[in-house]
Amino acid sequence: MLATAALDLTLAEFNALPAHASYRLLADLLRRAPEAEAAYLPSPPTPCPFIEQIEHDLGVPPTR
């Protein structure tokens, strides 16, 4: 593990966030650990609308 980050929100608060909030958190995290080969995204069982975009933009495959 190279770096960690969390939004520290309740499920209701998390679900109210725009999708780009999680994307931005991950992008910031990967900038702090550019040698990362993957990113683990623990999340509630809701669709993550930017999974493919992460790999395309940041070059790191996300896993859930």
C-alpha cells in the first residue's frame, strides 16, 4: 500500500455527492503515489460511473 484516503462520510452523505468528488479524491491520491499500479475503491453497491474513465485518464486500473 502506497497511500490511502477517505471521504469519511455516512452512506447518505456519500450518495449525495456528485460522482466527480470520488474521482477527484482518487486523482489526488494517485498524484501522491505515481508508482501505484492499481487503485482499490471500496464503495457501496452503487454503480461507479467513472471506473473506465479512471483507467483512461490516470493510467491505473481501479478495482472494487
